[in-house]
Amino acid sequence: MIEEARAEAAPKSLGSGAKAAKGRKIEFQPLAGESAAAPRRITGIAEFDRVCGGGLVEGSTVLVAGDPGIGKSTLSLQVAASLAAGEGGGGTVAIYISGEEAIDQVRLRAVRLGIDDAPVALASATSVRDIIATLDEAGGPAMVVVDSIQTMYVDVLDSAPGTIGQIRASAQELIRLAKRRGIIVVMVGHVTKEGLIAGPRVLEHMVDTVLYFEGERGHQFRILRAVKNRFGPTDEIGVFEMTDSGLAEVSNPSALFLGEHENGASGAAVFAGMEGTRPVLVEIQALVARSSLAMPRRAVVGCDQARLAMVLAVLEARAGLALAGQDVYLNVAGGLRIHEPAADLAVAAALVSSLADSPAPAKTVIFGEIGLSGEVRPVGQRAARLKEAAKLGFDQAIVPAGRAGSRPAGTTGLKVQEIKHVQDLVASFGAMPKRARRARAPAMMTRGA
């Protein structure tokens, strides 16, 4: 059956004497109604599918961003190869377009990753017009990887590739192609020092999903974090390990992050956190040492420095600890970055442990938010945190006290110690040495005659 459709003309610039054309009325739909679930394609890489919300949605655009050399191209090639291998046999399923490397270089990477036999079509191109002309037809590929968006250009603009205008125009043309043909477009973007001029943040509002690939160069772990997802939850993470043969999935990140944790060492506490819907246990390390500087150092890796400053101020003002003249170093082991306030209590425990030179209780997890008055506030998903701790062999937990009248969540066999104030945490480490206690001034002083 052939139906007549009215073609929509592209908007034209109006001169001073030009008359604006009359637009057509927009059709509105009721809010209530039934909508079919977005069709998804499973790549076969469980950690990647988890972060995307259960797979890649047809017709969506995904931006994979990260620092240069972190592994974005490796991940994108592995995803394309896994998708093509799982759905191969019905024509070209996945296409990898490289604007930075030659085809031979991509083939060498595929051989190193052991995926050189995957049915992935390769191309080296930078012209968006040529890419659209090649792919804009029925029966095209299911997935296209563009590596990277900074190298693409639209010939109607005079600016060089990598500028804001070129990045936006190139991304907009690729997004239109994805919506029109139902193709999954994965764009790789680099993060510059500024993160705004030529970085991928220019495109965050345009694409459907934004995935950040994080990790320290000195660690073999890589974290894929969803910061925007129109088809799934945000703040979900996937954990990978960089090996000689590419990125390997880590199905149990808690066991990996705690692989070198040693009980009996002072200045360390195990934090039970939540990354999206996944509970993750990680070790927080702290070192408190007397400073010889006028302004003591505050060095933080993997945590918010403002939260550390707040916890230090609360411990000094509400618990009477002498921390103003101490150098403080805080580190989240394994290269993971913690953003939730529930880590406050574990950070405080690590600081108190280092200051008192007394180890935290063995096989104990700690979580809770600290207020400015020193109170410890409850946090969400307590049962999931405790269940993960029990699964990994922990038998104790230091948690905030529940709200009055509320039933405590299941403890899954753990011995739970509920505390209400940071002073209770300090008291659990026994008698503090004199150098750790801050001399308190009398409440009132008598004036002399």
C-alpha cells in the first residue's frame, strides 16, 4: 500500500525582506496510553549491557567518553565484535569507522584482542557526508562505531575538525541517521583538560546515553559509568580489568577491590557502597601525620575533597580530635571513585584509626552519612549493603541507628552495631592518645579583678 507523505523542508535563513512561511499544526497525544518497550540488542558483554540498562536500544546514540589512552577504542571494538559475532550471518551487523587510525592499525588491535575473525566491517573516513551517503539506506547495519567524533567534519562548515561547530554538526547528522534508520550509533569522545571546548560535554544534551570510562593509569581496573541514560538507570557501573588481551569483565568487583585488604592494619576501613543498583565493597585508606607546614596537606584520591574537609571539621569540633595541625592523605583502593555521602562514616573510621594507630575491627564494614552536628544519619539500601558484606565473609557492621519507630532491615547474619554520633565511633577505638585529643577550653572563664 502506497501512502502520500508530505516532505518536511529544512529550515531556511530568512532575509530582512523575506516572508515567513506558515507552519502546519502540531498533533498532540494524550499522556495516558500504551507504548511498546524499546527493542534492545544484547552485545554479549554483560558489564556493558548492564550499564546500558539491559542492552543497546535500536535507533539510539551512545557517547563513550574518557581520557586519552584509557581504553575507549578497545572497548568499542570489543562491543562491536561481540554484537556481530552474536548476530552474525544476516549481512553486515556492525561497522567500525575510524577517523584516527588506518585500517591496518585497527586490524592489529583486533588480532591482539583475539577478535580478528569477528564479522565487523572496517572503514577509515572522516567526512560525515560520505558516511551518511553510505549508510542511509534500508537494510543497513545494526550498529556503527565512530572513533572519534572529534575527527569528523561537515563540509558545509569552514571550521576545522574538533571545533565546537564541527562536533555539534557532525553529531547532529549522525543522530538523525540513527533515528531515521534505527541504527545504533556509538560515538567515541575524548576528554580534554578543559572538558568543554573539544571534549564530549558539548554533546551530552544531544545523545541518548553518556558513558564515562574511568580509571587510573597505575591500576588495571577500569570503571564504565553511566551518567545519562534515557532508556535505563543512571550511576550504574561496569567493572573491567585491563589485560594483555584487552578488557576482561569483572563479575564480582567487591572481591577484586578487596583482594589485597589486610586485617589488622591501622588507617583502613571497608566501605559498603552502592553504585547504581550494585553493592560494592571497597577499602578506604587514610594516613594522618604531624605536619611541619604552616598549612597542612590534604591529599585525596577517589573521593570528594569537600566531604573530607567536612568530616575533619566535624571530628575536631564534635569529637574533640586534634586534626588541624596534621597532614591528611585519603585514598580509595583500586581506583574507584566514590560520590555518595554514605562513605562519610567509613572515611571517619579510617581517619580515627590512623590517628589512634589502632586498626578498625576485623571483618567489619562501615557506612553512614555524617551531619554537621556530628550525628550519623541513615542511608538507603541498607539490606543490599549488608547482604554483599555477608557474602564476602564479613561478620560485623557499623551502621547508623534506624529511625525511631522503624523496623531494622535484615542483617543476613551479621553482628550490627548501630551508632548515633561520631563520638560513639571514636569510643569504639578505645582510649585515644594525648596527642590526638584537642585541649578543650573551659565553658566560662572568670574575669580577674
